[in-house]
Amino acid sequence: MKMPFEWVVGDSSKGLHGDRAHVYDETGHRELHHVKGHYLEIASEIFRMLSDPTRIRIILALRMGELSVNHIADIVDKSPAAVSQHLAKMRLGKLVEARRHGTTMFYTLADEHATHLVTEAVFQAEHALDDAPRHHAIEHAAE
């Protein structure tokens, strides 16, 4: 059975191309991508950063667009100080970008990738908990 993607991580000292990952596209054709070890380490750090439920809620809130720390705090039901600490870590991880207006800090998602990761993680959680995941019901209703 062919998986949607298969990581084959080798010893980067064995060649110029570093670690390898075999990825299958939508048509089932295998594409060969070269993934350097440091990218795998950073990817692991990103997953670790997203392992906090408050940070997941922050990313979901920021899908609406730019929000102030206080607005985010209201949405995720945490104190502004706690949200600021999470956002500082997320900014270091380049998941969010900040803008100051007077004394107020505003945040946006740096790009769409964090949203995709969180969305897919929530879909996977639905599969883990439900016999009929909600996102499949929505897909079938649209057909």
C-alpha cells in the first residue's frame, strides 16, 4: 500500500544530497525531495511549538486576520500576559508577525502553513475520536 508520503531519512554523510524524502503527488507519481537534517530538526521544533492547545487556539483565531493581544486573549480565554508569552515564542519560531500601533501590539500569521498544520491536526484528532469525523460530513454535504 502506497502512503501519501514516505520519509526515508538517511545519513547525510553518504552523499551530497543529504537526507531524502519520497513524496507522492496527487496522481500517485513519486517525487524525490532532498531534505537536509537541519530542516527535519526545525520541523520537529515547529511541531513541538504547536503542541500547546493555547497556541493552536491562537493560530485558529489569527485566521480571521490581524488581531490585538487583548482581542486574542478574549478569544482564547487566557490573560493578555499569558497570550503575550505564547506570541513571543511563536514570533521567534516565525509563525506570527507583530506590528505595534502606539502601545498596542497586533499579530498576524506569518504565512498559511501554520493554519494548514493546525487544520490537519484537528482533522486527525476528529479521526481519533469520532467514527464519522465532522470534516468528512461537511465534504460529503458539499458534493
